[in-house]
Amino acid sequence: MNAWILAATILLGAGLTAALWGVASGPLSRRMVAQNLTTAVACPSLLLLAQGYHRPSYVDLALLLALLGPVGTLVFARLLADELAVATPAAWGLTWTAAGVSAAVVVAVCAATGPSRAMVKLLVTGVLLIGGNLVASRALQGGFRQVRGG
Amino acid sequence: MADAVIVVVLLLVAATATAAVATRDPSRQALVLSLQGVVLAVLFTVLQAPDVALSQLAVGSALTPLLIMLSVRKVRRRARTTDEGGDG
Amino acid sequence: MTRRTALAATAELAAWWAAFGLLWLVLVSTVDALEVLVGASAAAVGAVAARAGRRAVTAR
């Protein structure tokens, strides 16, 4: 039990409990925001676990989640678009907080890894994670509606 | 002491599964199942099974909710057309 | 397909191929000849798919 695993435990416990509470209760807009939050919480914790267990191969899990998590949110945003148009979720504070946490975790893990190809892989994962979070949040607010018709 | 993360994630799996069962509407249930997929993948990671976690992420985060949502849409669309056919 | 559009298509495919190939080399654990070969093939497939996706989204 080192500091990395402890940080991952705290992040998972607090973040995923909040996400579960948001997904299981309340109006649809809150549920969608909570679903978007899960990948923003789980991906940095996977990076922390990869560092804590001294297994660089676990970064592949974080990379895959950073790619597929926003895809899942986009699936819901597309298939529930009619219901979402009535009550648009607005949670930019949460989005920027999640982006900040992700950036902090990526910087910490990069500093622990040291300059190498592995650090570039971590940076690519971080960019995909934060970019995917922003794209999914914007899609939830209906920002990409004009693409559907074309 | 290193087992604390395993205990936390196991509790999360139990709580998520209970929430998935307690949710009634299928489209809301798909949202909870997406969360459950990610939590299961984290569980497999802390149990030192990253290949299983990789497969679980690939299936549970985007594919299973997509299947459920498409099925719900298809069933509702068919129910709507049979209603219109019956009245008309 | 005129000569200009063929040139533009080839340039776009080459750009996608280079980007994906570079991404592959960064993400792989060890870089040897087999990895470079597989990466070049995967990047070629990805370039075709990416160009098709871009044309579908921008509706051209």
C-alpha cells in the first residue's frame, strides 16, 4: 500500500460513489452528467494504479477507457437526444474540475515515469482523456446537433 | 492494508449492481449498466487481471449500453406502429 | 476523378498514415522490425477509414 494506491482508492471511492448517486437518482440530465463523470474518474485512477502496482502495461487500460468512455456518452447523447433537448444538462464546473484532476494525475505520473517513450504514451492518454471529456460534455449540451442532419 | 482498494471496489460493484436492479426504466438502466461496466473493469484491474479488464472495458463501456438502447428504441417504435395500425 | 483531386486524396491518405504510424510507434512497448511492419499495415487501414469518416461527416 503506497501513496499511489491510496490516492487511487480515495479517488475511486469518492468519485464513483458520487457518480453512482448521480446515475441512480434524479432527472435525466443529472444521470447523463454522472455517466460522463465515470470515465473522468476511472481513467486517472487506472493511471494511479498502474504506477502503484509498478505495472506500466496497465496504462493500456487507461488509454482504452479514455477512448471508449466518451464514445459511450456520445451513444447516450445521440439515442436520448429528444429527451435531452427538453432539459439540457449544464455542468461545466464539474467538467473543468474533472479535467483539472485528470491533468494533475497525468502530470504526477509523468514525473514519476521520467522522460521516455512511456511518458509520451501517458501524455497521449491524458490528451485523449481531457479532450474526450470536453467533447462528450459539449455533445450532452446539444452542441453537435447540426451534424446529425448531414 | 493493500487490500483496502479491493474492498472499496467490491463494495462499489455491489452498490452498482443493486442500483441497476432497482432502476425500472430500461433506458435509465442502460446508464447504470455503463457505470457498472467500468466499475467491473476496475475490479478486474485491482485483482491483477488486466486482460480481462481490457475485454470488459471494450464490451461494457460502449457496446452493452448501445445494444440495450437500440433494443428499447426498436421495441418502442414497433409498439407505436402497432397502436396506429390497430386504431386506423 | 481529376488529377487535382487524386493528388489531394493521396496527400490526405499519406498524412493520416504518417500520424497513425507515429502514434503506433509511441504506444507500442518494444520497437522492432515486426512491430514497424504491423504498424504500417494498421496505419494504412486506419488512414482509409479516417478519410472515409471525414468525408462522411463533412458530407462531401
